[in-house]
Amino acid sequence: MNRAAEIRRALEQKFKTQYLEVIDESAAHRGHAGAPEEGQSHFRVRIRAPELGSMTRIARHRAIHSAIGADMMGQIHALAIEAEG
């Protein structure tokens, strides 16, 4: 399973997603410091879930990072998050 699919699965298990998009933006960062040649290093998550509605922006990011898990977060270089409740 590729990392985008793993991120999607983790978020769908944690949140009641009304909208979820996981975009692999690694190709746009090829050759940059910290970007491995094999890709799967830079992602954008767009998510709408009711659980996120009452959270601050920082709390939303923390909840998403926690849902994805420390192991997966350690394997990616960058994660852009667009979240709403």
C-alpha cells in the first residue's frame, strides 16, 4: 500500500469524514533537500470531519498527526493540512 492510501485509511478510521482528499505532492519537490528520489514524501490532506469542528487549528493538526501515527509521520517529509469541522 502506498503512503497516500495509508494516510487515507488512518484518517478514515479515526474520523467520520465528510470529505477527504490525500494528495501526493512529492513530484513538485523532487531534488529538494529532504525529498527522497522515490517520492512519497510530501502530502496535502484536505479533510472535513465533525470531530474537528470545535478544535483550534493547532488542535486539528495535532489530532490529524496523531491519527496518522508517529511511524508514518516519521516516514514523510512534509504534510500540508486543510481541515474543517
